[in-house]
Amino acid sequence: MKELELNTQIHLLEAMLDGSKVGTIVTDPELQDNPIIYANNTFAKMTGYERDEVIGRNCRFLQGSDTSAETIDQIRKAIKQRKKLMVTIRNYRKDGTPFWNRLAIAPVTVEEKLYFIGTQTDITVERQQQEAIHANESEIEKLMLPILSIQPNVATVALVGTMNLQRFEALKVKLCEYVNEHRIEHALIDITGLTWTKESPLYWFTQIGEALRIMGSNMYVTGVTPQAAGELVQNLDRENMLRTYSTIEKALADINE
């Protein structure tokens, strides 16, 4: 098969790059400030800059006030050490709008001359979706573990649904953080609407009680039914016995004596 002429190969390669969904640039580290010497059409469309506006400039013109200094430092070190790198960086288009850029950098040597190839993928939509999912999960978690201050130095959390290990760990962390932040002396955990499985015995609550005790706070379990009281007696020894009450009102009466 006859090989394509060099000029034809170059034109085909450039057409492939321009038709790609990935922005591509080439920089020359031997020139002052490692400027861009090539940029494809996708890069121009992604950033809003024409090719002649970026050629000869260092890529830092895409950075802005909210661009991570740590990520910038990673890029600088990778170029200095001639290493590959992939990062997600907050960049800015020509009109000032921000976008999330998945940037990959790779050193390439051609005829004993070093270049850097950078590819950019706009992942703004993907990032926004991830942030929305995270915000939604956080909101659901808050609804599952609503901690409220009901009196000075007194907070309560009402547990509803089934207690499992993951939810218990979240409760332990959040309650300790809340007690520390708000200087809570008495923490009430109401289990009126709670069910539990064999994998989630009530003695787990002693771990929270011990953690709060070390922090200088007291824990009370309210909403304890006769059945729950029987399980507590069965599963806990006297040293680990919890302070339990049938209602929040009774616990508060004891606290306020």
C-alpha cells in the first residue's frame, strides 16, 4: 500500500484534531515562558479565544481568582520535572465564564526536541451533576439525623427508620461535632420511631455515650419502650448501662432538677 505524502498526513492529522471533542495544545519549553505553539479548533471553541490569540502565550491566561493554587503548583512541578500529569482545574473562558477542565499534560520528544502536549476536556456538566448529587445526599443525611438545640446546652436528635452500621457511624460523628461546636452539655437521642436489626444492637449507643463523656457531655436515650428496656438489660452490663427515659419530657425534667 502506498504511503501518504507527508503534507497529506499533516492535513489529515490536523483535521482529526480539529474534529475531536478534546481541546489540544502544544507548548515549547525551550522558548521563554513555555508558550503555546499549536492549538486545535476545539480548544478555541472551548475557551472562546481564536487561535491567533493564544499562540505565543503561556496557558496561565486561562486561570482566574478561583483557580486552585495547589493545582497550579502541581502543573508547574510536572513541567519542570518533565512528567505526565492529569488534574481537574477551574479555568475561565474569554468572556469570563468559568469551566471545569480535565487537563492532561505529557512531555513528548521529537527529533531530540522536547514539547509538551496538553489535552483539555470540559467536564463542567459532569462536575455540576456530582455536586448536585453530593448536595442531595447531604440534605437527605441531614433529614435522617436532624440535631436540634431545644434548651441552652441541651440538644436532641430523633431517629426514625432502621439503624444500620453506616447510619450509626454518621450519627456518632455528627453528634460529637455538634456537641463540640455548640458546647452542648446534655445530648438526647430519641428512639421512638427507630427500629433495628440483629446487626445493630442497642449497645452501640454506649460508644456514643462514652465519646460524649470524654468530651464532658452527658447522653440520654429517650423513647425507650418496655421491649427496648428488656433488650438493654439483656445486652448491657451495669458499667455500660445507658441513661434511659420513656419520653423526652422526663429526661428534661431530670436534667433541669
